[in-house]
Amino acid sequence: MQFRILSLALIGAAQAHSAPTFTKDVLPILRKNCQECHRPGEIGPMPLLTYEQTRPWAAAIKGSVAQRKMPPWFADPHYGRFSNDRSLSQRDIDTIVAWVNAGAPKGNPNDAPPAITFTEGWGIPQPDVVFQLPKPYAIPAKGTIEYLHWVVPTNFKTDKWVQFAEARPTDRAHVHHIIAFVREPGSNWLKDAKPGIPFIPEKPKDPNANISDLPSDFLVGYAPGQPPERFEPGQAKLVKAGSDIILQVHYTTDGRPSKDQTRVGLVFAKEPPPNRAMTLSATNGTFKIPAGDPNYLVESEFTLGTDVILHGLHPHMHARGKDFLYRVRYPDGRTETLLSVPNYSFAWQLWYNLEKPIALPKGTKILCTAHFDNSVNN
Ligand code: HEC
């Protein structure tokens, strides 16, 4: 009898002792999975760099990680493996939950791992060149603003290979998205736009248009949650000498006037890489969703005209998107599911980078299936 009580007491003591602490167990998880956004100047609403900053949020952190709301990641784990998979392991979730349940203790400061160094103002290494809107754009307080396009000449005298690229607003609150396109010399795309003056194209680009009437390549985009463009050694994007960068910015209004001077930073590859990276898009921009339909199906497909190594996927739908499925059909008829996003969130524009790039031979079809909810639920 005495023996049993003694052993119970011992177990109790051992458990209390092994409760996770902030410095030893939780901080490494925050460094790896949260601080890229939860640091000053980034999109997370509060910094989570120190114990003092994190402690008041302990209960909210427990809830958001246990429900897998944070970090934002929406891919169904049954399909595909992604190198930028942000989801926490069950073990990390359990550690955070146990830490909060134990009263969120700080622990020994000497247990803290070394701090990560971030580039101030960028999520990429220090850019070699920065292109910015020539002057701040005055965002009105009210109304709908069309997608604005600015032509920014690169003045590159030689071809450049881009290893890292990042687009950033200076006023995140009013920028829904940015796309930086490359326009090579000789392209007729937006030929009436003048450098320095925001331009609104007359009509949306016709997907069947002549190739010289379309952007030459997509360089990098910005939307909340979208990571900068980072290429592995041996791959880079080509920006030919004399190209322009076209910045497309979508501003939203919220009753307060503001200013934004969006910019793009580029880091060049040390040497020309063996592989040129390009971004392709399978778009279906012509559908109309019947009013009130809670589960409207939209499909788009894209047949590859050349052999391609597929590195990543980016489902993009507007506010009424519900779910998204990417499949491929190989020329031999085999199909494969690459990505399933069962709960698409308009607030987050995520990219899914494949852990193992897939070789897609010429003639492969990329099939995208999406459902939209146009009912009152949405
Ligand atoms: C890609 C950027 C990003 C990452 C990575 C990220 N967060 Fe967030 N987090 C946000 C943004 C933006 C919000 C506010 C919008 C929202 O709640 O969706 C937010 C909100 C939160 C909130 C809710 C705050 C509130 O007002 O209640 C908590 C808690 C939180 N994050 C914790 C975490 C933790 C813990 C991690 C890492 C395990 C993490 N986040 C990773 C961007 C991020």
C-alpha cells in the first residue's frame, strides 16, 4: 500500500518535471513555423519572437494549432508531398498543447536555440536590385479600383537569371494582390501603357490571343500567405536584356484613404543555370456561376506543348471558391492526383511546391476541377 502511494507520487513529480517549456520546446517550433509571418513588418497580427510576446497569446495559439488553422496550409495530406508544407506535425501540436495546459512556463533561458536572422523588410536574401512604383499611389477611401498596371523598365543591358524574387506592398491593408510579369522586347502586350503612369487595359486578355500580345512570363506574385519565389540552385527565371517588368496591383478600399508604393526585389543567380524556370497557367476565366448554386463545377485544362518538369501548383479562385483538385492525365492515359484543397480559403493564396518535381511529357493534360459556392452560405 505504502509502496503504491510512493510510486504514484513519483510519477506525478516526473510528469510535472517533463512539462514542455517555452525556451526548450516551444520556441524552436515558433522559429521554424510561425516567425516568418509573426514578426514585426510581416502579415501575422502579433510578433511571436519572445516569451513576453507569446505568453499573452498562449490560449489562442493552443486553439489555432489544435484546429490546424495555424500555420495556414490547406492541402489534403492524402495527395502529394510538398516541400513547403507548413502543417505542424502531430508531435509539435501535442507539445504546444501540453505547454499551454501546464500553464505556459518559460523554462531556462539558456535552453533557447540561436535566433534566426531575417532580412529586414524582405523574405528573400538582400536583393541585388529593387524596382518600385515611381511614386506612391494614392488609394481613395471608397469605390472599386480596376487592376492597375505599371510598366517598369529594367534597363538590363544583358540577360539576367533570377534566383529569388519577392513582391511586396508598402501598405498591406489595401493590397489584395500583386503580379509582376516580364514583358520581353518586341512584345505587344499593353503596348499603349506609358512608364510611370498606371494603366488599365481595355479588356481582359483573350486566352487565344497571339503570343506576342500576352505577358512573356510571370515573375512573382504577392498575396497574403504566398511565399516569395525561390529557385533551387540550377534553376532560375530568365529576364532578357531590355525587358520591362509590368506590375499589376489590385487595390481594395475600406473607407480610409492611403498610399502604397509596391516594390519587387530580385536576387540574381551566381551563374546561368542549366534549367530555365517558367510559370504556366491553366485558366478558365470565362465561366459564369449560376446565382444560388452552392456547388457549381468549373473545370479547366491545359495540354502541354512541350516536355515540362512540374515544380509547383497554385490554385487561384475568387471569393466564392470552395474546393480545388489538380490532376494530370499522361499521354498513356494514366491519371494522377497532384493536389486536393478541400477547403479553399480566399484569404490565403498559397503555393504548393512539389517535394519531388514531376516530369510531364509533351501531350500531358493538366486537369483542374473546382467547385464554387454562390449560395447565401458564402
Ligand atoms: C503565412 C503566415 C503565417 C504563419 C506561417 C503563421 N501565421 Fe498565425 N496568423 C497569420 C495571419 C495573417 C493571421 C491573422 C489572420 C487570421 O487569423 O487568419 C494569423 C493569426 C494567428 C492567430 C490568431 C490571432 C488572433 O487574433 O486571435 C494565432 C494564435 C496565430 N496566428 C498563431 C500562429 C502560430 C502559433 C503559428 C506557427 C505554428 C502561426 N500562427 C503561423 C499568419 C501566419
